[in-house]
Amino acid sequence: MISDLFYLKLRPAFASQPVVFLPGWGFSGRIAELIPCLKKHTLIYPRYLVPPHSLLQELATFSAHHNFSRIILAGWSMGANLALDFALKYPQPAGEVHLLAMRDSWPVDEIEAIRQDLHKNPKIFLSRFFRKCFLGYKKEYQVFVREMQDQITTETNLETLDAGLDYLAAYNLPDKLPSGLDIIISHGEKDIIAPVNKRPCLKNRQTKIIPHGGHMFFLAADFTMSSRQDKETISRKFSRAAATYDKYADVQKESATRLAELLPQIKLDRILEIGCGTGNYTKLLHEKYPVTEISALDFSMEMVEQARKKIQNKQVNFFCLDGEKYLAEEKKFDLITSNGALQWFIRPYAAFTRIGRRLTENGWFICAIFGPETLVELQNAFNDVLGRRIKLAASSFLTREQLQNSLVDIFDRVEIDELRLIRRYDSLFELLHHLRKTGTSGFQRSGLSLNRQLIREVDKWFAAGCGHRVSYQIFMICCRKPLSPQ
């Protein structure tokens, strides 16, 4: 018999992959109703508090009963610990796993201090705790107090709350995670319950830091757990730049030339190029392998149309497709390659695993990927002028160490060389113009609002600090076949 613990809010258009929201300590899942980005999804959440281990067992039973083939797990605070535990114990239904405002650990003395304050007066303690969690989100807090707080406080018992504290005190992050488990970590920059420096550092997993976000950053109207919005923004920028890309993309052209030098001197039957852009690197591929079937993908139709004009040969086929999605297909390739595109992937670690699966025996993965020190001079200029740290798009790109750690788990041989290209611009205006004309400004929620006065101030720093010179960090990667059949 299925208990009534979980509430299922069905939205037929999204029923195939529902979102399971697991709340933090002291909260019922009803707060999911306040989260804007969940309003269009089929939603599942616990109606009331139960001990952590009971919740996991109940969720497994509930998922099996409803025959969900895949679920999106979204865990907040202690719920993030539970979401990760569930995904590791019951991997079959777990698709994406979103860890929101999770701490890497809770010291035992902190837990005991919380327990003592809780037992003195549970109602007063919970009221103060709820208010701290909602700092920065006044309107949502007022709704919570009006519609949910009394019910949660009345229905919750000390035994259940103590069980949650025991769970947090004993929790240990796993040493290693399955490479195919799609984990997305998000954390508020201003979180005081789970400070950003206490966030979990999981191997081969990045954290998206939400500027100015508190413990409940997901209550913001612009927060999304979907990568679609980010991808659409990047795609639009490349599409607008399709006609001007070749004139300004000197860095990308030099990277393509260097990358072509790494290509193996062997016969290949099928090549997949991800992010072909206007076809500059595709042309080099075709010249080196004139009789090889090349599938070249790009998520911008305007870029694809430019590439088709440049290369008209039956061996080269262009497709307007999202490379990340295409990698989920089963077709095999002797070479998968990309020049300056994979840094825009939302789930790069999952993509690397899929690339390994799409390669034939003795297949090659060769790519150029921009690193986080790209345009570092520009970021330093903004930081100094504004007096605070902002994050430009490149700051989220993978480091050499992150790439190495990820790829060695997938491939037999991994070689990574670093290429540094220096370019000088006459002014900051010229650099920004260059980025627009190549579509490479990317997507970021930096909280940065550009205006002419700010640009002029940054331009002065830019000129004095580095003479309008900026660096492009590019990792040239060459990998050979997966370690074992995927």
C-alpha cells in the first residue's frame, strides 16, 4: 500500500519526467509551491516531515508504483543530501540531480547547539530559523508565514527533527560518483545557513554560484534549473554574429589550424564535428580526410547556412542540432572533434562520458576548449573598478585539472597542452565589439549592467593595467578510445 506522504501535482505536458523536490531540515515540501521555475513541471514533494531514511524508502516505493522511467531530483539544503543519497541508492529513475544550497558537512558541535536551542522552545526556534532561511525574499516569506508556517510547526515533532539532525551530523560526501550521474550544484553567494565556502566540492562537478543569492536563491523569478534558457541565449548571440564571424574570429581560426595539426594520419570512416560554426575547421577536416564522411553540427541555423556556402561536398553533411543532445544517440564515430565549442556545454562531464561511448574501438577525441583564464584581464578590470568580484562567462569554463580528472576516467590516453594567444585592442569598446561580432560573450548572471560611464571607467583601467591586451587560454586535448566498453 502506498502512503500519502508524497503529493503529486500532475501537469500532463511534462508528465514523462516529473520533478521531485526534497526540502531542507524543518520544512515540508509545500514550499515547492513558491518556486517559480517549478510551476510548469509535474511536481512531487513530501506533504509533511518524516525521518530521512523513511523518506528515501517511501520515495523509492512511490516512484516504482507510478512507473516513472526518469525523474528530476531537486534537493534543497538537507534535501540535497537526501537527493544525492537517493540517486546513488536508486540510480534507475534518477535523471538530473540538482543540489541546491548543500553543505559539505555539518560539524557535530554546531548540530548539538541547534539541538539544544530547538529543545528549549521548538516553536520559537523554528520561527527564527524559518526567517533566517528566507532572508532576502520578503514577499515569499510573508506567504510562507501566512499559509504554511503554523501547519508545519504544529505537525512536526521533535523526534523527526532530531532524526534530521542526526542524519546531517553523520553525513559524509561520497568519495567517488558514477561518471554518468548528471549532477548540477547551485549555491547562493550570500547564503548564511550554508556559506558558499562550505559548499560540496565533488570531483568533476562544477558549482553555479548565484550572485547575491541567499539560502533560498531558487525563489528568484529568473532562477532556472533548466539549461534551455542559457543555451538559447548563447545560440541567439552566435546566430546574430553569423555574417560577421569570419571577419573577426582570428583567435578561433588560429586555434583551428593548431588543432588540425593534432589529427591522426590514419584512415577514418566517420567523423563527428561538434560546433562547426561557419565551417572553418570543417574545411580543414575535409581537406585532410577528403573521402571520409563528416557530420558537422551547430545549434545555430545561421552558422550552419554560412558553413554550407563554404563547403559543398557530398562527404560533408551539416546539421542544425544541439551537440549535447546528439551525443545521446547511438551512432559511432572514428573521430569526435570540436574547435572552441565544448566550453559552452551545460553538462560537460556528462558529454565527455557520452563521447567515450560514441567512439569506435581505437577511436579519437580531439578538441580545443577555452579555459577560465580567457579574458582574465577584462574580468580583473571590472573587479577593480566596481570594487567587487563579478563573474564573466569564461570564469565558469573548466580548468586544466578539471579536464584532466574527468577525461582520465573515460579514456586510455589523455594529452592536454595549453595554448596562450595574446591580442591587443585599441580600446575596451573595440574588444566588446569584437565579442559581439563573433557571438562569444556567452551567458552569465553576473549582475553586471553595462553603461557608457562604466565602460569608460573600465577602459581607463584596461589601458593603464595591461595596455588593452587580453589573453585567450585554450586547451588542446587529444584522447584515445575508452578504457572499457561503455
